[in-house]
Amino acid sequence: MRKAERLNEIVQYLRRMHHAVTADTLAEQFEVSARTLYRDIQDLQSAGVPILGEAGVGYVIDKTYHLSPIMFDAKEIEAIALGIGMVSNWTDEKFAEKAQSAFQKIQATLSAPMLNELAQIATFSAPSHYKIPWEVDFSELRECIRRKQLIRFDYLDLNESLTQRTVRPLALTSFSPVWLLTAWCELREDFRNFRIDRISDFTPLNEHFRDEKDKSFQTYLAKVKY
């Protein structure tokens, strides 16, 4: 990794952290010596990046600091374009529009050589007849997850048994062509996965839930392996 790229990555790494990060941790993360890391921090501070450090504690950055426009390489642009295509083909129209809007903003920042690279990408996501239709509003379901809003729906399981569920929606995961909603089910008092193509009468409730460790998506992930 070139120094300029590493400096940019250090800034982004510190912005993601919610606590102070030691020099040793940063040096290990970026595979450099502690001496090199100290020089990198000094260079960033000299350039006006608001990084604060305290001996024995570590480094933090002022979260109000904004980076200059991010530069992508050809492979990063190709990966982004592929991801945009997958979102467009495997979610819903509302989310696809957001993905395309984001990609247009990214393209507006690209140099002429990078736009030329974009025109030559060779990985694509195409529409598929294997996509399973669903009744639920995909974008509204995503918003319920984001807002931590309880939802109620009827669910038809693989044994063709119909039950009504009230759940805490936690995450959506694609196992093409199936989308699964991972949730904490109030009926079963446990985590459950629901195929969204088997959900009907989807209703967001006027009730929100607070994060609870034993009912969180992180706890679910710790219990299972995909």
C-alpha cells in the first residue's frame, strides 16, 4: 500500500472507531512498524487532520472532520458497479433507485481515465427468472429494521402451516434467489428466519424496541454459521 493510500485509510479507520486506538493496534492493522505509524500520524496532524493522541490511551479523531473526495482504483470501481447491479436486480425498485443514485454520484467524482476503466468492466449482475416474487414492501421492511419497529405478519412455513407472528426485525440476508428476514420472534421467544416470499399481511406496528444484547443480530450471528 502506498503511503498516500495508507494515510487515507488511517483516517477512515479512526473515523469508524468509537474509542481511542493505540499506536500498536494501528501499526498491526496497517502492517507497518510503530515508528512508521508515528510518522504517519505526525504527517496527518501537520496536514490539519484533527487527530488527538494521549500516551497510554491512543488516538482519536474529531468525527466532524470530513475527508476530501475518495479516490477509487479500477478494481474498487468494478466491485462497486457489480454491487450496484446486484442491488438493482435482487431487491425492489425503490432500493434500486437509491443504488443507481449513489452510483451516479460516485461516477461524478471519477477522472476521465477512471470513467474509461468503468466502461471496460467485465463483471455484471443480470436480471434472473429465478427471482422469487414477494408481497411484502421490501423497502418498508428495511426501514422497520432501521427504525427498530415491531412488525406483524402471517407466515406460511414449508409445511404449509399458517401462523401470525409479531417480531423484532433484525436483518435481511440474501441466499439467492431467497431473501431471509432474521428476527426475534415474540411467539417462539427465540430467533427465527422467515422467507419474505412466504410473508403476507405485513403490518408495521406503532411500537419500537430497544436493543437488548440477548435479542440482537450480533448474538444471533454468534450462535449460527452460514
